[in-house]
Amino acid sequence: MAPDTGKYLYKLLKVNSTQTRQRITLNCRWNIKDAIKVFLAYVILMFAGMPLIIQFVSAIFGHNFLDNIGHRNVVLFVTLFINLSVCSYVFYIVYVQRHQSISALGLSLVNISNNVKQGIIKYLITLPLIMLAGFVINLISNYYGVNPEMQDVVKWILEEKSLFILISLLFFGIIIAPLIEEIIFRGFLQSALKNYFGGRYAILISASLFAAVHMDIFAFFQILILGILLGYLYEKTQTLAASVVIHILHNSLTLVFLLYFKYFLKGKVPVF
């Protein structure tokens, strides 16, 4: 990694620890145990619970039901259900157990225009680093003769012929997933981690967890850099507005490129 790249990532992680702890003490009553419970619930439901839920749906309604509405439709619905369930669990901990408003998660529109503007500027600065990480990983994998596998959602978009399912995938990927993931990973997990590790390490840990749950070793560092940027924006603004908008922007650009590759390049996706 180039020295300038390292310095830039360090600046994203650098925060005023004294001011951070003061803000956290006032605004965040949930703790590291709550964070662990939520993260474990997310991982267990996404990677172990999903096939069980699909089997349960199949047992109740029969295999013909899955064939009629489409397996990918069922998977998308179950994914949405799991994300909303974990998000509801977060709200329950914050609002019921810890007696705080859900605005403590950063759900605020304070100074939104300036925050989003600064977020877009920093995203445009960070985007070349994300692309560089993908290029370097591709070079390394090619050197060792390893072919990177595409994520399931990428395969779905490139292979899917149903317009309804394609629109559903795009809506989930562009709107639903960024909002829920920012609430869970930045608003809840990062806030709890700050109490225990301090602001800088909280950003890095939450970004690492965010990258890990995407289950793509080849895209790990790209997602990690994005996660660091999103965590930095949340720490700097103390609201989720900028991180949600940038997350939506990033996913939108990614999906636009995928659709371009799907319809104009016959599904051939270059690595960058």
C-alpha cells in the first residue's frame, strides 16, 4: 500500500478520543455485550437461520410454492425479514431496555445538507482507493492462479431474467440494505464499541465486521475501506445521514455498472 494511501486511511481513523468518550457517555447506554448479542443474532440468522427458514416455508407451503414464486424471490424475502428482525432487536435494546430514543442511533437530519456534501467529497477521494484495492487483489489472485468468485447478488443480477425480481434486488440493494446495515453496524455496533475500545478502534472493528459478513474474501479490503469511510462519517457527524447516503450512492454505482455489464458486455465483469 502506498504511503499516501496509508496516511489517508490513518486520517479517517484518527479521532479526538477525549471528546469521543464524553459524547458516548452522554448518548450511548447500550454496551459491548449488547453489541455482541446483536452481531451474533445477525450472523446466525443470515448464515444458519436463512436455510432453515426457507426449509420451513417449503415444508409449510410445499415445493410447488417455491417453484411458482421463484427461489430467489423467497431468498430475497427471507433476507429482508432477517434484516428487519435484527433492526427491530436493535430498536428494542435501545428503546425498551436502555430507555433511549432511537435517535441515539444517529437517526437525525441535523445539518444534513452539509454532512452529505462533505460525505460525497470524501467518498470521491476514497473511491480510487477502493478501486485500487480491487485491482491489487486481482493481480495477486491472478499471480497465484486463483479466480475470484462473484458474490451471489452479483450472479443474480447478471443471470436474472425476471424484471420483477431484478427490480426487487435493486430496491433491496440500493435502499433497504444500506439503511439497515448503517443502523446495525454504525449506529449500534460502532457506538457500543467506542465505549470499550475508543473511537479509532471502533471504526476499524465495525468496518472489519461489516466486510466480514459480506463473505467475499476477494472484496474484503474494498468493503473494509468503504466501512472505514462510513464509520468516519458517522463519528464526525454523529448522525447516520451521510453514511447512509454514501452507502446508497456506492451500491447504486455498483449496480449501475453491473446492469451495464449485463446488457452491453454480455455479463463480462472486469475487476477493478
